[in-house]
Amino acid sequence: MIETFKQEIEKEYENYVQNGPGADSVSLDQGLELLNQSIDSSIALNARKDDYVQSENLFGLPISKYPDLIRMEELNTIYAKIYSIYELHSEKVKEFSTINSANLTPKL
């Protein structure tokens, strides 16, 4: 079961790299959505990983490593910082677009 899970994580990571929030073909809006999906996916995968680690501990087996899951989490942390800047920028653009231009001219 653990080997199957490792293969699942490997496929998930490959998809993440090719089609995830950091892919070249992804727009910023799409990337933000993909990032949120990826974070949810990471949470679910980590819960399953924790169950397997507990099972390995219970039976005195060596603890399996999940480097692709770790890399995905590290990239999510980086992308979260980038996309938070994008979100702030988008909010400011919307805010400024509603300002009446008459209010922008200096009063002499």
C-alpha cells in the first residue's frame, strides 16, 4: 500500500510541476485557484502519509520518505507568497478603478 501511495504522490507531483500554480501556461488567476487546490491536496496527502507513518512505527518498519510531497509543500509556500502579492495588487487595481477621476486632480 505504501508503494502505491508513493507512486500516487509521484504522479501528483509530476502533474503539479506541469500543470500547477507555477506552470508557464497558467495565468495568475488560474494559478491562484490551482494553488488553493494544491494546498487542499497536500493536506489530504499528508493525512494519509501520517497514517502510513504510524503504521510503520507500530510494526517497527523503517519510516518511508516522501520527497515529492515535501517539494510540493515547499513550492506551495513560495507560490503562496507570490500569489498573495498578486491578490493585494488585484484588490488595489479594483479599488483604484472605482475612484472618480475628478477626485484625483489637485485642487489649487
